[in-house]
Amino acid sequence: MPTPMAAPAPVAAAPAPALPHVVVLATGGTIAGAGASTASSATYQAAKVPVEQLLIGLPELGKVARVSGEQVFQIASESFTNQHLLTLARRVQALVRQPDVQGIVITHGTDTLEETGFFLNLVVQTDKPIVLVGSMRPGTSLSADGALNLLGAVSVAASPDSVGKGVLVSMADEIHTARDVAKLVNIKTSAFGSPWGPLGMVVEGKTYWFRAPIKRHTSASEFSIDRIQTLPAVDIVYSYGNVPSTAIDALGAAGVQAIVHAGTGNGSVADRIVPRLNDLRGKGVVIVRSSRIPGGFVLRNAEQPDDKYGWVVAHDLNPQKARLLTAVALTQTRDTRELQRIFWEY
């Protein structure tokens, strides 16, 4: 009688690859807000829900990453200051240096989310994904957008395809570079857009990319949060018909180091304003000519003789981002030719 053959030993299943570690840094905002009722989608109190509650309420995160959370601030983003930016950037830089951290997500109020993202894009030295996310409706609202936005942001931060693309913003399924993105609508969930379009999409936890950032950022930046202790005083003057020189005069008297002029059209400056700006330029104040228009870019030596005046043009950066780049650049140089080179490159 033949000896029965032994059953083959079961093949051990290959261990599942470890999920990437994504740290969620919470700063407050609408995504951590609460309304008086489920119908309160536009009236609510921001910065109420702690990060632990945000993460516990979204168990789906555990399918895309090993997520840990940290409460950095709990404020509405319109109250962000330069000191908040510096503190946050230092914490992000410390975390991305840890080998066990693959990505960072920052929950943030939408009002100044674009500014924080751009600042981090300039001063944090890393190739690891850093993704900012917010919401337009509090979590207590019907059709709240925060949970899906957060899941999308963690998915983007956990994706190897996001490496090296600089600081990103993930909102309403779109992926934007923090350099370009701006809040364009104050009441819709699709509030954010970029003049040159999104980089890609995140759908059901998967990223789809269509373009990449071309301007210098993060690991390619000449700036580093390690070398910045404070930011110089840089403020914005907004232009309009019949604009007086009141704001310019007051900022000059206050001792600002630079003024960003948010001009009409192609960064136009009213004839009665030009001499006041040049007076300040003669005293060493840097003048940056930007535009209040959300699209296009400011052409150098068009509308005003920038070379003659020693002014800088903001290129396609909006006034609030031009303020940040000016402040960061002034920590290294006051030469207007160098400052203009920086605006072309970043």
C-alpha cells in the first residue's frame, strides 16, 4: 500500500507593509469648530474641538496611515501672528527630521491657511510631504466637509507620490501647491483655487497628479527656519480710487522695513502716491509692487519705472504672500536686485 504523501506545509503570508507614520498638527480653525445646531454651517465658533477628538471621530484614517496628533495652537486663523508662524515652522522642521515620520498634516483655519502654507514652503527644509487642510463648515453641521478633507490630506501626506512636491493644500478633493493656492470664496466648500490650476486630485484615498510645482521650495530653498529668529516688519497698503497716502504715511512713521503696495490692475500706483513711496524708499524702506487682482502677474517696468525707483515687483504672488516672501528675504538681504531675483525664483 503506497505511503500517503504529506500535505504541503502552508506558505506563510507575507507581512503587510507598515503604514507610513503621519503626524497631524492641529492649530484650530473651522475644522475644529462647533455650531449651535446642525443647520449652522456659516455661523459657529472656530477652534473648539481638540485634535484627539478629530482623529477618534475618523477611524478610516487608520487604513491609510499610522496617525498621531499634536495640538500646537487652538485659535482661529485670522489671529495668526508672525510668532505663530515661526513656532509652527520650528515644530514641523523638528518632526520631519525624525526618521519614523513620513508626512505632516496641519489642520488650519481657512482664512490664513494659504499664508501659513507658503511660509512653510519657504523655510522648512525637507522632501517629506507637508499638507495643510481646513474646512468651510464645522463638524457639527449637516454636510460638514472637514472629515473627508482630513482623510484626503492624510492620504496625500502618506503617498510616496507626494514626496518632493513642497508644501501642499488638500481641500475639496483637490491638491494645490501652497505657493499658488488662495481662498477665493468665503461661503462654499470649494473655496480654494489656484490661478494656474491644481496639481492633482485625491479620490478615495488615492492621489492623481497632473503637474508639479516649478518654483523653488522646501529642500531647494535658500531659506531655513533654523536661521530665522524673528521676521522684520512688512505691511500691506491696499489701493483703490481716491486712495490717500494716510496708510503709507502711518506705516512709514511706525518704522516698517518694507511696504507691499496692493495696486489696481497691473500693480498700478496712483500718481499722488508715487512720491510718498519714493520718499520712504529714499529712507531705506523696501517697496514691493503687487496687485489686488487675483489672477495674472505684475510686469516689471510696466505702469511704473521700477528700475529707476528701486522698487520690486511681486510677480504673480498675491499681496499677503508677497508680504511673507519679503519678510523672509529681508532676513538675508536688503539689495533690491537680489530681492527681485528671489521673487522671480520663489
